[in-house]
Amino acid sequence: MKLFTCSVLLLLTITFINAQQKTPGTWWRAQLHREDGQSIVFNFEWTTEKGKPVWFIRNASERIRVTDIKTLKDSLIIQMPLYESQFRIKKEANGLTGKWIKGGAVKTSVLGFTATKGSQRFDVVASETSQNIHGRWAASFTTNNLPEQAIAEFSQHENNVTGTFLNPTGDYRYLEGVIVQDSLKLSCFDGGHAFLFTAKVDNNNAISNGWFYSGASFKQQWHAEKNDTATLPEDDVAMYLRAGEDKIHFKFNDLDNKPVSIDDERFKNKVVIVQLMGSWCPNCMDETAFLSEYYKKNKQRGIEIVSLAYEYSTDRERSLKTLRRCQQRFNVTYPMLITGVSVNDSLRTEKTLPELTQIKFFPSSVIIDKKGKVRKLDTGFNGPGTGEHYVLYKKEFEETVDKLLVE
């Protein structure tokens, strides 16, 4: 009887998958439903590889390949390749329905999920007129009546808009959306970020009444003015060596529970990049992708990289699970160390790297010369979603390391 039941469930699963796969590469329009009535919209392509279901989540030019799709009774469990993030969905008459579940530092958030077939992100009629917001904007986000400066960079083709926001510590990754008449809508979903931006485009030089929705409940106002020369403040996020210090010292266990110290032989007479990161942080994942590739190409030149992970929890097994996923996703071959200190610990710097002033943002990095001295402290990371800023970041990073190698 149990064997028969399992066979029926398997048949139903195959039928379910094939029903969504009438033609290779079926596009879906998904929505994450917040309690305040806002929905964070994204698109994914449902296809098969070697007979197995695969999702490709789309954010502008980005495609996130999702292969961990399993059956549990009458549901499908879709585990995102990074983060503590998964979907539990069922087939209904009008499409898909279920939940998006994401682990957090304090609690797990759950949002309702629905999806219907279609590649369009937001409703728009091609003949509708719109403003033109292509270019660079000085943006301001408001939290507790305090402004936070940012830069918005948009590319517009007819009604379609892509772009990102940059702040002193990083970026909001790949955003995709539309302008309908004077209404702007942009969104992003990558398993870590779930973003929706709305605003009114007053004219080609002013955006007002903006709202930024993130995850299950976060909400923030924003506005922007066209400014081709807008810049960002850096002093408020900078990190420094404390007076009298020129080196850092640490010893933590790697993912195999083996102790690794900056004083180990492998780091001596090498240029060392110490990445301060967390597996919960999308910008950290972009930086890890860059550093992993850079290390493979340059380690023979006398370069070492080591990551210090500040996770949501001090539970090693929980941290290990998500960090392993990160390690495998980006084929990381340098040591990844678990600090055992929560990212929300107000004393995280004092407990891990007391030679530094406060670690304010993630990712951050410490670049050390061949004598073991700290030569550069870098806060933030401009990822591939920022286009030319990503290219510039890589160029400056490589120039810094190259100079230290010839000293």
C-alpha cells in the first residue's frame, strides 16, 4: 500500500511538472504578498535539465539558477541556492500558490506566494506614454526622519526600466520594472533581497512620493533629483585601525572545524585579503563570486584570501549549512571561517577584530601587505548590478594588490 501511494505521488509530481512544461522555458509572474497589501513581483522561467525541474529567476540581466526542487506529499519545495530561503508551493486551478519562507536573525519571515504564467513583470500597455528617467539621480531615503544619501542609476527603453541604487556600502543589485504614465515600479528578488520600489515621476528631473518595501514588513520613503555628478559620503561608514595598531590578529575554525589563524604559515610573506561577510548578505555573495574567481587566477602570485563570517546565529550547525551552500555555489577554495559571533552582536568588532573601529557594514575587507600590516580598509562592494561601478571597483582592487605584491 505504501509503495502504491508513493508511486501515485511520483506520478502526480511528474504530471504536475509536465503540466507547467508544455513547452521548454515557460515563464511565470510571481508575487510575494505583504500584510500591508503590497506585492513584490518577480519572474522566473520553469524548464527542465536532464528531466529534472529547474527555475531561472530573472532580475533584469541576471539569471539565478535554482535546481534544488523536491516533492513533499502534494507540494514542491524549492530551496534557493543561497540564504535560508525556500518556497513551498502547490498547483491550483489558476496557477501556483504557497509560501516563501526566509530565516532571519530574530525570527523566520513568511510571505504568501502566488504565480501565474507570463513573462511581464508589471501591467503595462505599450502605447501608454511615460516620462524618461534614464541617467544618474541623487536619491535620499528617510529613516526616523533622518536622510540617507544614495545614488540611483536607471536605464530606460520605452516603458521598461532597469537599474539600481548605490549607497556608501554597496548596492541594491539588479532592479527591473516599468513607468506607466507618471508611476514608477521596480522590483528584485534573489532569495535574500525581496524589494519593491514605487514612486511618482514628476518630470524628467524629479521623482517624488517614493516608497521602498523590503521583505515582509520594512518600509521607507525616498525621493530623487536628476544629478549627473551626484556623489556619496563615505566618512559615516568608514572603518579604521585603532590608535597604535597596524596589524590584526584572529583565530577561528573553518568549515571543517579546523583552526585557522592569520599568523599561520600560509599567510606569511603574502598579500592577504580578509573578507568580512555573512551568508545572509546578497552583496557579500556578489563579492564572494568576484573573490573566488580572482583567487583562482592569482593565488600563485603570492595572494591569499580568508573570509570571516558573521552569521545570524551563534549556532554553528545553522551557520555551517548556509556557508557550505555559499562555498559550493561559488567554488570557494580559500578558507571560510565561522567567527561564532552574531552579526547583531553590538560587540562583534571587539570580540573578533579589536584592533579595528566598529565594523558598520557588510561586506567589508581588510587588505594586508607581505609584512602583515594593514594597508587598506574597504567598506562595501559595488556588485555586477552596478555596471561601470563594478568595473571600476575591480580595477582599483587589482591595482591595490598589484602594488603590494611588488613591495
